[in-house]
Amino acid sequence: MMAVAAAQKNREMFAIKKSYSIENGYPSRRRSLVDDARFETLVVKQTKQTVLEEARNKANDASLEECIQQAKGEHVPAEQNVELQDEQPNLDNLELAVEDEYVSVDNIETEAAVESSAEQPADGDEKPKNDYGLTEDEIVLANAASESPEAEAAIQSAALVVRLKEGISSLGRILKAIETFHGTVQHVESRQSRIEGVDHDVLIKVDMTRGNLLQLIRSLRQSGSFSSMNLLAENNISVKAPWFPKHASELDNCNHLMTKYEPDLDMNHPGFADKVYRQRRKEIAEIAFAFKYGDPIPHINYTDVEVKTWRSVFRTVQDLAPKHACAEYRAAFQKLQDEQIFVDHRLPQLQEMSDFLRKNTGFSLRPAAGLLTARDFLASLAFRIFQSTQYVRHINSPYHTPEPDTIHELLGHMPLLADPSFAQFSQEIGLASLGASDEEIEKLSTVYWFTVEFGLCKEHGQVKAYGAGLLSAYGELLHAISDKCEHRAFEPAATAVQPYQDQEYQPIYYVAESFEDAKDKFRRWVSTMSRPFEVRFNPHTERVEILDSVDKLETLVHQMNTEILHLTNAIQKLRRPF
């Protein structure tokens, strides 16, 4: 729990605090996952820069020891001078990694270069004598340590990547310093560096208290023998890598990053002048905010006006779907009608829809008070959980809403989430987002936008719609299947950078050969992302597992072998004569 609390504090430190509005720099009037991701990248970058500057200024005004409490009993006093003496390490026990295997250093070279250049004083400026030059990694670590005395004294598994200017003999100084700060060396690797002016790159995995680790870093930075040093955390994942939930229950921690786009914030919103509607939205939002993992989804007693709005849109989709929707959507839509979930005289409740999805594909629903950040929304898909709103669009605009409402979720998304192949595609987008960089979240959001929201597919030589934004907005649906726009084959690399049109209908739509073809192309594209680790979802524990050890891989192989055995037995039984 202490680690989770520390992760949450880091998350809040760089949290989105601006409302999603044009006044605050939001790029458009119409909300979309793509624009959300771009706005979040910009705001996080600005917020992060401010936070880091404040932390560095604080470190310059006071000693680093005063920024965090001293670790009990083990902390080396600031006054004690740690001598980094020349000491020849035992090279017999040193593992020399081949270049192709030593991926860790390569993955952080770009980040290190960016941070280094950002921290260098301008030409002609003299670096202040007491400037500790705290990197983002150290500030995040210090932030975790300051959570509580227990958090500071907690043992941190970390990896240091140090670039040696004076040869491998400098390694002895590092090992001596680690010993002085009561650390335990778990692993050492080295290789000849490919950077000019650097002799060797060394990776050292250590266990020590967070307070002492910060002292070690400061001590090493003060030595002239090292070109640079970078800090990684467990699993070779950077300590500043974006936090992501590992279990479905941790989605509870995402609610405080709910984005703001409410009727009273934008005079162009259909409900801006309707006080009754605005109060209704607030009441439904409060119900969703109170929801926690494991709770039954709250029942909403929809008003006659809200049911009337639902009926108008439902009947329109009912008329258009047989001709323009893909076969998978039509089949699920019919099944929902057969089970009396889709009827025109009442809105479906999220709980009954969630039960239906869980029975068909293992997906479930979770009520959301409003729009999540792009990162949090995509992360929920990794657990086969779809975050759904429960409020209804304004009656004056039944066929258009400036932000997704429950009608869009129910008629647009739910039918296809009941299709096994599409459900798998949605989950894979979510898994790819876990730990991805801000830039990659933008690309994933764009892929999601042009597929799950506005995607087209081929069916018996005709183009059909499967995107939720098309199937719940008949105007753009008719435009998308007309000859007034361009249809391109779905290729994730090209789709991910396609500019999004927010003022009018899209000029370009991407057409998938099939959901299976889209999944295959997406998997190949995701393999090129910069994330240095792989994840999988364990449906039995509802936990995302990071595949970072031989033991975990062996367990996974054993599970796969068991499944293959069952399949082989099934095939043999099917081949038996009657």
C-alpha cells in the first residue's frame, strides 16, 4: 500500500488541473479522445516543467538532506565526505553484456540527452555552486520518499546506468560508495560505450533505502570521473515512467483526474441555459464519483424527457443499422433486443448491460462521472472494463452531443463490445497504452479514434460502419459511406499520425479488411513502440502482469502448453469415427 500511495502522489504532482476549454488552451470546441491526448501532453509538460523548476530551486536554497527526512539509522550524514577511492573491481564476477542484449542503456540515451541539455546553463552563464542539478528521476524519487518516514526508509530496488570517462577501473569507486551508503549490489553489467568521450557504460542494480539512494546519486554526480548517470527503478522501468494500474481495483485511483467539460462551462453547450439539466448532470456525476470497485452499478431513474431523447435516437439507429452497420454490430444489436435490453420505452441500465457483456466477452462497465483523461480511459480497456457515462444529452439536441453521453455509449459501443474479436482488439489498444509515453498515447488515441469511434470495414464488397461515433450519429454515418470522402486501407502507422478534423465531418476514413486483419496489423505496429517491457492481462486475477523475468515467462509457457494440449485433444476427438 505504501508503494501505491507513493505512486499516487507522483501522479497527482503532474496531474491535469486545467479544465478542458478553449480558454485554457484546448485546441477545439468539440471534445475528442485525440484532442484530449494532445491537450494532456501539453499541460503535463507545462506542469512538469513548473514542478521540476520549483524542486530544483528548493534544492539550491537548501541542502538535499533538508528536502527529505533522513532515513532512520542508515542515512549517511551530509557532513561525512564519501571518498570515491580508486579500487580495481573483481572483473571475474563482472558480466559483460553484448550490445544487442544490453537494451537498457539504449532506451534511455535520448531521454538522458534531453535532460542533460535542459539542465546545462546557457552560454556564458556560470552554473551556481550549490546547484544540485536534480533530474526528474531524482525529484520523483524524493517525492516518493517524502510521503512518510516509512516511505523514506523503505528499500528501493533500482538500477543505475553510469557512463565512465576514465575506464572500467572507476567501477570500484561506485561499488565502494554503494557499500558506504548501506546498499546491496544485485547485478552488474558493462560494455564499451558508443558515445564519444565515454569509455564504458555500466548498469548496476542495487537495493537500498530511498534516502540513501538519493545521497548516493548526489555523491556520484559530484565526481568528475563519470560522464552522466541515469536512474531506473524495478524491472528496468524508469522511475518517471507514467503510473498505470496493475489491477482492476486501481481504476478507483483514476477518478481524481476526471476531465471537466460541463454544460455550465461553455455557452455553446445545448444545456448551458438550462438550470434543471445542469443540476441533473451534477447529481448523476456525484453518483458515479461515489462508485468503487466491486460495487453494483448505481441504478438511474431516468426522466420522461430523457427516455424521449433515447427513443428518438434509438429508432433512428434501428432504421439505419440493417443497411449500413457491419454484421457483428447487427448480430449483437438483435441479441440485445431479444433479451429486452434494447427497447424504445426505457433506457438500459449499465448494470444489465454490463452483465450482458460479461456473459458474451468478459467485458464489464464502470460508471464515469465525465470524460477521463485519454491515458486513464485507454488503461481501463486493458482490464476489459469500459468507462461509461450515465447522463443523457440535452433534449434540444437529440442527434448531436458535444461530449459522449450514455446514448452514445449504449448504441455506439456496447453492441460491438459483445463481439469477441472486436472486444479483443479494444483490449489490445488498452494494453498497449500501459506505460506508454505521452507521444505514444496521442498516437494510440488517434488509432482508437479512427477505428473504434469512426472505423469502417469491408463486408461482401461493400463498406460498412463499425465505429461508435458513426453508428450513433446518422449525419456523419451517411457522409462516411458516401463518395464525398476518401477511404484508405487501415494501416496503424499511417492512421496514428493522421490529422483529425474537429470542425466538420472527416475527409478521410480508414477501412479494415476485417477485425482479425486490424488486430494483426495493430500488433505488429505496437511491437515497434518504445516501451521497454511487455504486459499481459491475467483474467483469473484481473491483474496486468509485466513480463520481466524468466519465471513469469516459464509460467506463461506452461499455461500455453496446457491450452495447446486441450486443443490437441479436442481435435483428436473430433477426428474419431462415429
